[in-house]
Amino acid sequence: MIKVITYGTFDLLHYGHIRLLERAKSLGDYLIVGVTADDFDRSRGKINVQQSLMDRIEGVKNTNLADEIIVEEYEGQKIDDIKRYGVDIFTIGSDWLGKFDYLKEYCKVIYLDRTEGISSTDIRSQKRAHKMGLIGDVPFLVKFLKESQFVNGIDVVGIYSNNIEIIPDEMKNLPCITNDYEELLSKVDSLYIISHPFLHYEQIKQALEHGIHVLCESPIAIDPKQFDELNALAISNNCVLVDALRTAYSMAYERLMLFVKSGGIGQVKSVDATCTSIRNIDINNKTELARTWNSICDWGPTAMLPVFQLLGTNDVKYTIITNLAESNILYDNFTKIDFIYPHAVASVKVAKGVKSEGELIISGTNGYIYVPAPWWKTDYFEVRYENPENNKRYFYQLDGEGLRYELVDFIKQMDTLSHDKYISEKVSREIVNVISDFYNKKNIVEI
Ligand code: C2G
């Protein structure tokens, strides 16, 4: 009996896949199909897969061409599989020509002609081509634009800026470069906002009134009432309004949260997060100062995220201890927030005028999680127990600081009009609450 093996993602199964499987099957008597696990795809940079592993397996099964279906989970697994299943022929489409020649040591390798004119990528992008506009801090927008090119289904078509003369080269090809916000809004169906937090409310409101979906750097607003108003407006206008907090979308962070929530370190008693980045700013230059994000807006949402996601937003008391560099517009050099819950505590330290170790520590009754600096860009965390022999280390691929995954999630939310957000509204609102208290000098101690 001749055994044949082939691998693929088989997302949105199409004619090209079926033709490949038919030809693979006819090469022998028994066909094994390896379908890629979600993590494996993500780790090899394939982030746009639409269907779940189970749905993709179901698709392959329904072709009735596979005698056996397995899951491809790790780099190098093909060698293991070929040996384990006694495979005679490995086959794959010609888009991989030469890439799997190393398997010739174990079996025959056959590249089959790829079917032209059809691909999952085309199907995905035909399905969703959201036109996106950008607004805010231009240097970051350059990075954002670059990252958006890794994501299917989003087309950045314009930028709004007060200063269109100094648009960087990378952005000069955008079809719409304008200093007229209304003009941008008339050309897009979604918006990414990284303007100063004081501007968010008006800009978001106007966008939502035009039926435009919004992805906005956190905090979405600096007043909880305005936050509620914007969320209600989003729902009534069939739009999504999402916090852009890219740390939340890094795989290491997601896995860490799941690990802790499933009791991996027992009950959580303390969450301590520090985020700092020194920024030399001329305190006397009021214009510059008014444009610059202060420490609590810039870092607060990221630092508070694990606190609220793990300990919740109910029954929490807090004190904000701050060191202000400028007291009129409340530009803080350094802010520490101490949270007290009925059964746990938390602290966040955020600063743009003080440097510290940017780590995250989550302490539980059985052990603790340690995420080294800079934890907000993490691809790695450690679980540590009393007995060091039980310690575990976890590594995950992080591409584009989480921006790509954040965009993929935003697209999914726009397409499904889901208000079931990964960063829940409660968490998002509590972040706004704390920042609002800071501006209203409530629960605050100045040092
Ligand atoms: N294919 C094809 N014609 C197309 C599209 C895809 O012949 N128009 C083939 C591919 O060459 C591959 C198979 O169909 O052999 C599955 O394609 P994908 O789902 O895109 O998976 P891919 O990323 O190629 O996965 O480790 C290798 C991977 O598992 C291969």
C-alpha cells in the first residue's frame, strides 16, 4: 500500500484545495492530510485564517478524499509524521517548490502544480475590504500603516492631519490626505485613532454618527459619561468601538491570562505592573506639552489591563499617587496607583519622567507569574513555584507588537458586529474611570 501525506491550512476550502487533494489521493492508496493548528499558523505568520481548526478539518473531511486527518502543530513535525505513519510520498503545491526537498531523505517528494486564479487570501479579501482612515500621531501611524499590510481585509485609504505638509514619504501615496475631518469620514468605513486623548470624544462621536467603526488607542475617553455615551451611540448606529491596546493581543499575554484564570497559580492575591519610558519634554513649551500624552494616559491603560482582567472591576478602591511635572494640564512624570479589592491588591506604576523595571508580577496562592521587561511586548513568561523544579517557561512568537492581531480582531468584530469584546466594556470603562479621577483630582495624593 502506497501512503501519501499532504499538509495545509485549508481555510475556506476551495477548488484549488480540492484539486490538490484529488491529485494527492491518486498518487497512492491511502491519503493522510495534515491540517495546521491555529497556533502553528500564527507562529508561521499566517494570522488571517478565518475558520477554526475544527471547521477546517470538517471541510477536508467532507471532500471524502482523506483516509486520515491529523493536526500539524509544530515545526519539524513532517519528519516525525513520515516516520510514524510509514509514508511513501510527501506532496504539496508548487508554491512550495524546493522548500521541502529536505524530506527526500525520508520519502519521495512531489510538488503538484498550484491551481491558478484562486486562493483563500482572495476569498478573504473579496469578503472584506474595509476602508480605513488614520488620525493622530504621525510617526506611530507610519508603523500602523506598515503593519496593516500584513492583514487581509483592511485597506488604509486616508489620513487626517492638521499639518499635511509634513506627511512622511511612506504615507504620500494614500489616496486621501486631508486636513478636513469630514472629508476623511466620507471616504472610509473604519477609523484608527491615536490622537491626544482630549480629542477622542469629539472625533469618535463624529465618526460613529457617520456609521464608522472605530479602533481608538486607550483611553477611549477621559470621562465615564462620555464613554457611556459613545458606547451607546456605537450600538445604536451598528458600529463597533474598540480599545486599541495591542499588548492584549500578544499571544503570550493571552495565554498568560488563560493560565492564571484557569487556576494555574491558585487564587490571585496581587497584580503588580510597571510601564515606563523616559521622554525628555520641555515643560515650559506649553504647545508641545498639550500635544504629548502624559504618563497616566500613555501607560495607564496597558498597566491597568491585567489588573482589571484578572481581579475584575467590582468592589475596588484605589489611591492615585502622582508626581506632576506641570500642574495646569496635569502632566505627570510618575504615577502609582494602589488598588484594594476585598481579597486581593494590585499596583501599577507608570512613568515618562522616571525609569524603572518594566515587569509584570502576578502572585497567587500556589505560585507566581513573572514577565520580564518590557512585559507589554512580551513573547515570554515564567511560572514559578516554591519548588523551582516545577517552574515552567513559555515562549510565543510576537510579530508587530500585537498590532496585527489587534487589527485581525477588529476586522472580525466589524464583520460580525459583535459587542462581545476581548477587552470587555467593563474593563475599558474602569480604565476611563481611574483616568477621569486623576483629572478630577479624586482619590489622588500629590508628591
Ligand atoms: N493550493 C493549490 N492551489 C491553490 C491554493 C492552494 O494547489 N490555488 C495547495 C497548496 O499549494 C497546498 C494546499 O493547497 O499544497 C493547501 O494550501 P493552504 O491551505 O494555503 O496551506 P499552506 O499554507 O500551503 O500549508 O507546512 C506547510 C503547510 O502546511 C502548507
